[in-house]
Amino acid sequence: LVVVLPRVRPHLAQMLLVVSAVSLVIGMLLACVYAIGEFREQLLISIPQMARTHGAINAFGFTLCGLLGWLLAAQPVEGQVR
């Protein structure tokens, strides 16, 4: 993403792809917090909390923003020859 992002146009597509990438990292960090809690046998985050937060972050942050970002990036820019 770091290599591709500067070449993506329009800027809205860039922002959506950044949100998507950050959402992926946050979702995985939540999964790690849950796994650490399970390993240590301490409730750091419950399954209902995990399902709500991790699921929403993946659905809206990663998937929706990622798809919209790549769809916008795939649109021809005015004056651009493909």
C-alpha cells in the first residue's frame, strides 16, 4: 500500500484506502488482545464485545472503505489515457 498509494487518484480513494489499512491493523490488534486474554485466562475483551467491534471494523472500515477506494481508483481520471 505504501508503494501504490501515492499513485492512486483521486485523493478520496487514497483516504479510503488508508482508512481500510488502518482498520485492518486495529481489528487485528483487537484479535491479539482477545488471544492474550485467553492465553492468560483473563477476560480482557468478551466474545460479544469482540464480535461487535472486530466485526464492525472489518465490515465497514476494512471491507467497505477498501472496496469504495479501489472502485474510485479504477475510474478513469479526466484527461488520463488508459
